[in-house]
Amino acid sequence: MTEVLGPAGPSAGVPSSRAAVLDAIRAAGTISRVELTAATGLTGATVSTTVRRLIEDGLVQETGLAESTGGKRRVLLELVPTSRHAVGVHLDGTDVTYALVNLDGAVVARLRRTSPVGDPETVVHAMAETVRGLVDSAGARWENVLGLGVVSPGPLSRGSRLVLTGPAMGGWADFPLGRRLGEATGLPVVLDNDATAAAVGEHWTGGAGGSSAFAALYLATGIGAGAVLDGVPLRGVSSNAGEVGHVCVEVDGPECWCGSRGCVEALGGPRAVVAAAEAAGFDLGGTDRPVSVRFAALARAALAGDAVAANLLHRSARYVAVAAQTLAQVLDVDRLVLTGPAMALAGSVYLPAVRERLAASSIARHAHDVEVVISSAAAEAAAIGAAALVLQGELVSRAGGVRIAVR
């Protein structure tokens, strides 16, 4: 359940034909009206009418002619990327990351503010000012901003809209974040968790590689995952699908903040890696520093050749590979994107471990391979994905995305 709050939701009142046509153009890059008819299943008349209105609204433009196939050359269509924008915000325990993307999903501007997330009302006021400044600095028109996507570590709750539980942001539980931000910015606000957003962002920007069933494994201070199947994000009854960090791999293992024992996250997540390093006497700058900063220090040491740091990361990678295996087998995906700030730092350690495990133990390995890659925007994947959630509300029909060859 993605909550859409504010003056009007991004998908409010969007006809399905409009959404289907827009999504097909987005997915193809350039496409003719005839190809749109085949891709969407709409009638030629409906496609023509819809395209004409989209051109009038400035969302779509004609761009040259297709190669000749013997008859009259077809006129190609494409999105007008600068016609609309969306803002994404990733709210974590110590960092707030902002991304402004255009209609095509390309990042126009980005910003990261490192500061403790304290009083919610104060943070909301600062976020609203920063969002306005980001839009203005990029030269985008405020009236063409479709909305604001805000994501954070889960889990989510129906009752309180967004519950930032977990170790980092428990003080935000029950705070009406969407409503407050909607009031402060005047924009529609979409709320979701960061791992799901990261998966939607990969789907939107081409990281899915044309796969109809792919997942994103998200590594920040915890471990999560999102999946997109046939263009539709997998959410579950409460939008908490994909919590592979809380798969139990050791029944009598250490306690996890979720209430269970022996979770992948409790044994191999960045927080656990940092704790193990400090217990072994590794100096990461002091326990008062954020986990993300201390993990970054450990990753740099490992990549520089420190044996202790490298062993700790390799141990973590084995647990993360189990989470990846679980995700791939339960969902039967053929592409897995490794993403998140921790992957941006140490993906070269985690990638081989995940690939090796999936190649050896994926239950469907004889039917298909699982391609494993690192996101090209791993550090800011959640913020970009948050903006993509807004775009998806505008461009993708509620029945799901249009399956079409990736450009």
C-alpha cells in the first residue's frame, strides 16, 4: 500500500489509455503510433487521440521518421523530458538525500545533507525549504513538479502511514510525515520504503535490463529488497514485501532488532559488521559516528588490503549471498541488481559472493541464469527511486507497466 498524500495524488484522474501510451513511449524511447497500438492493445483511434492530447500538453513530441519498410515512413514519438519533474527524498537516520529527476527518469540535480534526524517538525520544515531550493537551482518550473516521493527504512504501517522503526528512526513512529510535507510544499506526497523505491528506480532508468521479473537487493545500514514483476512493484498486503534481511539463517543466533533471532541482517548486515570490527579492536573513529560512516571506513580499509577488514566483509558477503539466493528462488527472477550506499562502497566484495552462490545453488539455474549486476547509481538509488515512484503514478497504468523491448 503506497500512501499518496497531499492536494492530489499523482495518479488521480489519469485515464488508463493516457498512462498506457505514456508508459510505452517511456519504455521504448522512440516509437511510432502503429507500434504504440501494438504495444498497448488500444485501438488506433484511441492512440491517435491520446497522442494528440499528450502533444498539446507538452509531454510528447514528434521526432523524425522511422526507417522505411517499403511504405510511408512512420513518424516517431518521444517524451519531452523537461516537461515535468519529480523530487525524491531518502530519509535515513543520519542522511537526507534529495534527487530531482525529469520525465525520462534522468537525474537533473542531487543533494545530500548529513545531519542527525531529530525533531520531525523541524526536519520537515528544512526538507521543504531544501526541495524548493533544489527545484529552483535546476531551473525547473515549480508548477511542473508532479510530486514528492519520500522513502525511508521500513517497515511501513497502515495506521501511521510510515513508521520509521528499526534502530535508526524509532522516534518518528506515528508522525504524519506525508500530510506535514504536503502542507509544507503544496505537492502530492508519495511514501514508501527505500528498498522498494530502489527497485522501481532501476526499472524506470533501465537497470532492469528489459527483464520482466527482477529484484534489487538493497544494502545500507540494514538489508532489504524490492522487486518489479511485469512492470509492477511487488508490495504485499502492507508494502513490506522483500524484507530478506530478516530471513532466519541461525535459529539460536543473535537477537535482531525486529524481535527475531539469527536474521541475515543481525549476522551479516553493515551494523553487525561494524560491531564485529570494533569488538576485534578495529578503530573506526568512535562509536558516536554513524554506522554508515564507520562502515565506509571499514570498506576503505578492506579495499586497501587490510586483512581483518577484508575477512569481515567477506563473511558479511556470504550472508548477503544467502539473502540474494532466497530472493531469487522465492521470486524466480532472472536479474538481480545490488544497490544501496553500502554496495556503492563495497560492491566489489559482495558481487562475486552473490554470483557464485546463485550460479551453484539457484533452484532454477538449469532453466535460466540470474544475471547479477551492481547499480550504476547505488549510492543514491533510494532517492532516485522515490522520484520514480511519483513518475510511475503519472505514467504507468494501474494494471501495470507495458512490456516492450528496452531502448
